[in-house]
Amino acid sequence: MKTARSMLLAIVAAAVMATAAATAQAAGGKMIVTFKDDVSTLDPAIGYDWQNWSMIKSLFDGLMDYKPGTTDLVPELAQSYEISPDGTQYTFKLHPEAKFHNGRPITADDVKWSIERAVNPKTQSPGAGFFSAIKGFEEANSGKTDKLSGIVVLDPHTVRFDLSRPDATFLHVLQLNFSFPVPKEEVERLGADFGKSPVGSGAYKLKEWTLGQRIVFVRNPDYWKKDTPKLDEIEFQFGQDPSVALLRLKKGEVDILGDGIPPARFLEVKNDPANKGLIVQGNQLQTGYVTMNVKIKPFDNVKVRQAVNMAINKERIVKIINNRAVPATQPLPPSMPGYDKNYKGYPYDPEGAKKLLKDAGFPNGFETELYANNTDPNPRIAQAIQQDLATIGIKANLKTLAQSAVIQAGGDGTAPMIWSGGMAWIADFPDPSDFYGPILGCGGAVQGGWNWSWYCNKDLDKLGAEADAVTDPAKKAEREEMWRKIFIKIMDDAPWAPVFNELRFTMHSPRVKGEDSWFVDPVHIPVHYDEVYVAQ
Amino acid sequence: MSDAWKKFFRNRLALAGSLVIALIVLGGVGAPWLAPYDPHEQFFDGLTLEGAPLPPDAKFWLGTDLLGRDLFSRLLFGARTSLIIGIVANGAAVVIGTFLGLVAGFVRGWLGAAIMRFTDLMMAFPALLLAIALAAIFNPSLWIVALVIAMVNWVQIARVIYTQTTSLATREYIEATRALGANWPRLLFVHVLPHLLPTILVWSTLGIATTVLLEATLSFLGIGVRPPTPSWGGIIFESQSYFLDAPWLVFFPGIAVLLMALSFNLVGDALRDALDPTQRGR
Amino acid sequence: MLRFLLSRLGQSVFILIGVTVITFALAFLVPADPVRMIAGRSASPATVENIRHQLGLDRPVPEQYVRYVTRLVHGDLGRSYMQKTQVSTLIASRLPATLLLMAGAIFFELLIGLTAGIWAATRRGHFSDQAVMVASFVGVSAPQFLVGLLLLYVFANLLNLFPLGGYGDLHHLILPALTLGIGGGGWYSRVMRSSMADVLRQDYIRTARAKGLKERKVVLVHGLRNAILPVVAMVGLDIGIFMSGAVVVESVYGWPGIGQLAWQAIQVIDIPIIMGVTLTAAVAIVLGNLLADLVTPFIDPRVRL
């Protein structure tokens, strides 16, 4: 009996070990990602460019996250959450095993302190405004106090947010990097250098950062999520020109092209049968558009704006950028909730455009200015638009300037038309309200704002606020419908001429594997670092 | 002076350079008539179906650029841009530099010292950074770019003029004439300036070479002459990303810049040889 | 000598102060707002003003200048607006790449310039002399971006002899250094040629030849020793020029030097970095000029320090 039992135990033990070994084999390995530019900072309260955004997401955790490859919200650090019926109170229970990289468990106090830090003017965080719905925001953001009265610590693992108004986007806000908990003692110890030596709680830890050359992430062995991440190490190499990186990928020296496939080689690479399966195509939450300042004549006349919409040959422009985009019909990109699949927008019709201009009182066209930023390919796109406008009689003088200068001209209201390429709006989170407020709402039509068409429709603002007050998750479809109507209304007024929605093409080496959606994850660019793995 | 011209014309390199300059001027001035197409016209069939530029063929002699425009026509009109900037920017630099150098060398005293200290200061300024900072930010136009280049290039001319003026001004006959009571404008315009003309002429020519190079570099960085005005450096800037696949878009304009700078360098150097009385032989 | 150095020190301080004033003024004349770049797209006007106040950018410009200089005197170059990192750290991280490129460039300049110049000087009037002269003119007239892209296309892309840009070992250094070296080499070869030609006419060279010394020894030992001085002076000037950042070469080859740092900072108006880089470059130029001037009396005894 004893021998049989011990033999059974031995067999079971062996089986368990074998399975463990097999699972361990699936994880592990190293991946190399290339970028042209160095990363500016890895401080979650400060980092706000597409390059460091996903890296920060792997070093830190947030209360909420998205299911990998999708835009569906799921809780992350929050084990569970509750929303009060009126939508003004959110209570979260934290995962008890979640720890910072220095070993200390994450508590509700950390959650509160980190958001207070993001809102505090001394931190100079670009994301402070996202938390404006929390009670006490005005006092904290103006520096009067360090504390946010709207965040209440109920016990070490439970935190409650009191909002001053119901906000349907609040869960999205808690997925933004700006809300990620940071360890107070490390931030105080490192001060402003925390951004270069971040201590987080995420799937990876920062092992090394050689300025200008390389960053190395290493797996966090104590990560509370099981089986994540799937790699042992990620090395980010900088100073790699995209064409050089492509050649290295072909040679097997690197795994992921962080900046994407270089435009000139795009066609060749896409059509090469050897690359089948290595290129994943996806959408971006992005639209490229021309803004028309409604405060500058003659763009105060809706017929003129509509004529511009009809004059632009979007197919030709998409061809100029090698079909790496699709023509756009409306402000929202196709993968954004609230997108209207059936809306056709304005057709390409130069004759019709000329007629509209005539009706508006400009039979011979007029002269104006088109601003664009001076990094390739934007001057080219601007010139193509200029030619299209010339066909209907509008003489647009090009002003290609440094990005900062264009942003200034837009925010000051001196630019009649701006091609948004290179500075175009990419959604902070996959919700239509993010595409409205700062760039089409009255709140953004101020000095220094990003509503470069200075379009202010108070009725639509009101509708938008109503839509955002619909916090009941069961009414999601209803809310989307409200936003859909708002954006179609905007197209009737045509303060913008949407031109294209950029597609995303991620190229990876054969040894990196994963679901296609992880390679074109809408929120993690270029890839979802926590999910992809290497075949061993 | 005629000896100098004889010397100049005997220099084969100088003749070659002059020929090239003449061709460039011809091309630039005659562009509206010589160019086969409108340099701004973006041809639909100027690109392949997938949006790639065309290499040189029967229709587009030097190929097309990334917007389907004829490269040859753009090169011809680009010559205008280079010539205008070359003449305006360099002219401004020469005028400013000569004026300041002359005043400093002639008047001397605290004003002269102050001007020369200012020149030292501007020499210590990293030239390209200054040009970039000015060009990237201010309202882009042909004239602003010309002015920016002039702001950077006047310094060397000022120094050379200063040195020459001081050495001239201390010559005995100047002192003597001064002692005899001649007034300074006469001194300046009759006795000093004529001796400076050779130097001014040489620097005007050599300066065009540096100016053209600087303009091309600024355009290459995206902050020179702005589109759609054709400029040789600008064509390269727009085509950089396609460089490995469409190298003609980089080489033709690049060689044009090279030839223009080279010819002005050759001519300027030959002028210097011809006009310099203390010539120590080639 | 001591008086010379002291007076130069005084001049240099004046020059550097002038550089800071001009750079500061330019940074603020710019019609673009660094705070908006830092604050990003979603910032409310209140956040923007908060950040402006935090950085002291709401104070009058002269006051900001005084604060800057005060910190500067204590060795503090400030922190980058965008990255929050110390400017000195950022510059220091780029310095090795810049210095390496500079060393490589000067190596090639001397290699090309001295070889061509000596060769031409010893064959005065012959065809090879003319050929070298033309080649040197071409080198001087070629725009750096053309040379850079040409070298990349031929040697890296077609012939696969070198990597397509990037930073690393000697292999990566050769093409960018050569690009810079060709332009400088053109200048050097002309100066070397004319200097060597002068020296070879001197009496002591004739004496050495009469003594029966081999021609090669005459030229390379006795001649070079004196002829090289003007070139040394030029190297001094070159140091200054290279330290201001070889922006074009760094851009073409993706070389992570100071030039790239400055270029990126200018795009987003990161004033502390712009000030820091300009100052570093100006210091290098001043030192380089000093070196050149110290060598000059040995070239031309008439010039006294």
C-alpha cells in the first residue's frame, strides 16, 4: 500500500514538474525593440508621448486597464469596484498581493497620494486636468492644498472617489498613466530624477538606462498577475533610423520596429512574400484633418467650409502616403465607439465645391494661409491639399513651421487653416468624449487651447455633457448613439475637413509570437509588451 | 587692373567655373521658358499606382518627386531660388560686414573696439545653431531665410575688412593727407575704399558659395526656403525617406548645389590670385 | 605670456556672457510657447498657467535671466523642461559620441589634407598638383548632406561594407567621420600645400638637400615640422566648430551627439537644453580659438601675443 501510494505521489509529482517545466518553457527569452529617439521620461505623471506611454504601462499598474488587444475596460489593480447609482461615487478594492518593485505592498494611501501628486502644480503633470471631476480638484490644482478631498481611504485596501458630477469617462481616466500609483518614498528620495529611475509595480522592472542608447526591462519575479509577463527581458535600442532597423530585422538582429515600417520601403516590404505573417495591420485612434478657423473670414461661412471638404482629393493623398491610411468621412476614427459606419460624409466634387463658393459670394475664390508642421511627410501632404484648393480657386499660402510654432498659431487663433498631421489628435482613451472636449468643444476654443477651428456650439456642448452623465454601464449603447449624433451634427457645420485615418502596420521578427491584436493593440504602441512572447 | 584680368582668364579652372555659373544663371533666369512643365503641377501619372516616384524616362527627363512633380523643371526653378538667396544674402552680408569693418578700422577708438568685440562674440556663436534657431522659428519666406544667412555670414567679412582698413589707414600717405586737412569722407571714399574693392569682390564671390551651402543645409533640415517654392535643398529634404529607392531625387539636386558652390569657389579663388599684388605664385 | 592669457580670459568671459544674453533673448523672441509643449494637449488653461508659474516663466525676462546666470555660476545648468533631467547629465551623456566623432573627423581631415597637400607641394605645376587642387575645391564645395548620403548609399547600401548609420564601434564611426573629414580635408590640403611650398623654398631645405639627405627625409622631417603649424592652428578652430554639433552628419547617420540634442530641443523650445548646448559650444569655440592663437606666433614670428 505504502509503496503504491508513494509511487502514485511520485508520478503525480513528476507530472506536475513536467507541466511546470513545459509552462516555464513557454515563458522567457529576450526581445529587442528599436526606436529612433530616446525616451524622454518614464515618470507616469509626466510621460505623455506615444513612445513612453506603453513602456510606462509595463513598469506600472493602474486601477483599470483594457483587455489586451481591445478597448474593453477591465479592472487591474482593482480587484473589484462599485459605482453608486447616481454615478458620483466609485469604490475600489485593491488586490492584496500587489507590490511595488521595492517590495512594499500597494495600499489605498498610495493610490490617493499618487493622484494628488499628478494634480499638484509642482509636479507639472500634463494630465492634471483629467481628474477635474474629483471633488476638491480646484483647490489641489491651484496649489492651495496638497490633498484631494474627493479621494477617501476607507481601509488599507479600499479607496473611494467622490465626484462633483457624474462622469461616464471616469473609469477610462483611471486607466491613464497619470493615475498610476507610485511609491512615495522613492519619489521623495529621487525627486525630479524619478523619471529616469522609475520604481513601479508592473510586469517589468527597469534594469538599465544608458541615456541616448539603450533601456533594458527585466521581468518582475514578484508580479502579482500569474504568467505575466511572458518575456524575461526587453531591450530598447535608440538612435536606430527606421531604414536601418528594417535591415537589422531582416538579418534577425532586432525583433520589433518601434517606429514602424519606413514609408519608402513600405510597399516593397508589404508585397514581399517572405514577410507574410510578420506584418500585422490595425487601426489607430487617430484622424488627420484640416481645421478651419470659424473666426477668420471667409471660414465663418459654412458653405465655404463645406466647399473645402468637397475639394480635397482624399484618395490621392492616401496614395501619396503609400496607402498607409484610409480616407476619413468624420472626426471619429473607425475603431472608436460612436463611429458611424453608414455616414458617407462630403463627396469629392470640385465642381460642386466651386458652386458652393459661388453661392457663398466667392466666384473667383480667395486667398488664405495653410499651416503645417515641417516634418516629413506633412509638408508634402500640405502641398497636395494646396493644389486641391487651388483647383477650386482658393489660393492657400503654405506656412510650414516647427511644431511648436504651429501649435502656437492654432492656440492664438491666427491660423486660418491648419493641416493637423504630426500634431493630430490621438485619443487619450477610446471614448468619443475625448475626441470632443479639447478639440471641438467650447472649452478648447480659448487662448492656448487645442480647438484650432475655434468652433463653439453651446447646444452640442450641452448634449455632450448629457451624454457623459450617462454612467450606467447598461446604457452604453444609448450613450454611444448620443455621441454619434453629436459628431454628425459637427460634420454638418464642417469646422473640420477630415482627410484620413492612419492605419498601423507593425512588423516583427518570426521568433516573436502572440495574438495579432497584441501587435496592434489600440492603447499599447507599438506592441503590448506584457503579452507578446518569444518562441523558445 | 587689366593684368589681373589677363591672369584670371588664363586660369582654366576659373574659366570652367565661370561657364558653370553662366549655365546656372541661364537656367535660373530662363526657367519659365526652358522648363518642360510647371514646377508646381502634381501629375496624377507622375507617381506609380502605389505612390512611388518615377525614375528618369522619356516624359520626365530627370524623373518625378514624391508628389509627382517634374524634377527637371523643379531644378531649373530651384536655380532661381539659389541665385536669389546667394545674391541677396551674400550681398547683405557683404554690406553689413564691410560697413562695420570699415567703421571699426577707420574710426578706431572705443567704437572700433566695441564693434570688433561684438564680432568676436558673433564668431563664438555656433553658426549653424544660430541659423537653425532663427530659421525654424520665424515666419518662413525667401527674404527671411536670406536675412538669417546674412546674420551668420557677415562676421568673417567684417574681420577681413577691418584688418585691411587698419593697415591702410596707418599708411603714411593717409596720415599725411589727414595732416593736410582733407576731410574724412574724401579720405574714405577716394583713398581707402578703392583699395578694399578687390577684397570685397573676392569675398562677394566666395561668399556666394558658403551662402548656397548654408541655404541648402537649412532646406535639407526642413527649415530653409519653404515649400512649395522649389529649392535644391528642399527637394532633398522632402525625398530623404525615399533616398535608398529613389536616389536620383537626392543626387541631382545635391550635385547642382555642389556645382554652384564649386564654380563660385573656383572663380573667387582665381580672382583672389589675380588681384592680390603680393601673390606668391601658384 | 601670462598677460596674454589673462587678457584672453577676460575677453572670453565677456564673450560667454554675451552668448548667454543673445541665446536667452532669441529663446524668448520665439513666437512659440514652451509651456504649451510641456503641458500637452489635454491641459486646461489652469494647468498651463500652473506649469508656467512653477518654471518661473511668468516672471519678466530680465529677472529670469538673472536667475539663470546665478544658477550657472554655481555650476547648475538647470533641468530640461520636457524631460526634467539635469541638462548637464544630458549633455554629458552625448559628449562621448560627439568627441568620438570629432576625433575621427580630425583624423580624416589630417590624413586627407596632409597627404594631398604634401603631394601637391612636391609636384608644383604638374598635373597631379592641379588635380589635387580641384579635388580640394570639390571637397570644400560639397554639401555635407550630399557627401553623407552618397557614402551611405555606395558603401553601406550597395557594397555592404559598413552599417547603415547608428552608433557603436569603429565600424559605425568611419562613414560619418569621413563625411566630415572630406570637407575639412579640402581646406587643410590647400593650406598645407601653400605652407609646404613656402617652406620648401627656404634656405635650410636647400642645405639639407645639398647635404645629400634623401628627398623623402627632407620633405617629411625637415619640411613638415615647420609647414604643419598653420594646420595645427586650423585644428584648433575645428574643435570649436565640431563641438557646436555636426547637426547634418548626426541627422544623416543617426549619431547620438550634441547636435541632435540641440535640434530636438529647438523643435520643442526646451530652453534649458538650448542654453546649455549653445554655451558648451561657445566654450569649445573660445578654447579652440585660443589654441589656434597660441600656435600662430610659431608660424609667423612677426605676430606677438
